[in-house]
Amino acid sequence: MNQDTAELPRTARHFHVQLSSTPRGARLARLLSLEQLRAWGLVHVQDAAAHVVAELAANAVTHARLPGRDFRLSVYVTGGALRIEVADARGDRLPQLGAGEGESGRGLLLVQALANRWGVTAGPAPRKTVWAEFDLPGCGYPYAGDLDGNTKETT
């Protein structure tokens, strides 16, 4: 076993993919994450997590698309949480919860309802990352915040 592998926690799981900022890329994000969650045996959260991936990827494609720029989907299991991240190239456009009759932002209400936590982490410029977390009872301690441990919860 190589030294780098020996240092990784056995419970840490991660999946990353860069996808085109198109409706097809958003659909593929949902399908790939669903399949990955099945492979990890996280069937109890796979449907809710797939809905969250679909919404965050659709937002990246619809509201944060720049010609020639992709978005990145990351799915982690660390500690006692499943974390979903979608990073795009529009750090200047932050997502906001819909508060009324408009079309925009209502999907984030679904994210808020399904996930235990969600938020936005800025940078590195010009990027932003929108993330959501699901607690996984019995898998360790609940993990909250960005990967540096800074909590940036939006409720």
C-alpha cells in the first residue's frame, strides 16, 4: 500500500466530474451522482440527494452559464455527512431563495427542504460553489460547513 493511500480515512468517499454547462450536462450530473450513491450503498438518501444535484446543476446551467465554461460536481462522504457541491464560473451571481411569484429561486426551497444544510462558498475567483449536506446517522459525527471547516449555512 502506498503512503498516500495509507493516510486517507477508510470512510472518506469522493466523486468529482466536470460537465458541460448544458441541459445535457445537468441531466448527466444527476444520473452519475445517483449511480455513485447506489454504489456507495447510500440508498436511503439517494432520491433526495439526486433531486438536490438536479437543482444545483440546473441552476449552474441556467443562471451561471458562461460560453466555454463547464461546471464541476463533487460528491463526498466524510465524517457523518454526504456533501454535494456544484461549482460554476459565475461568482458574481449568488443564488437566492425565491420569495414569491417569480420563477427564480423556487428550486432552492426544495434544496432547503431536502438537505440538512446548504450554502455558498465564494472563490477562487471567478468561481463559487453551492453546496448541500445530508446527515448520515450512524456514520460518525455530523460535518457542517465548507471543506476548511468554516460554517456558511444559509437557512
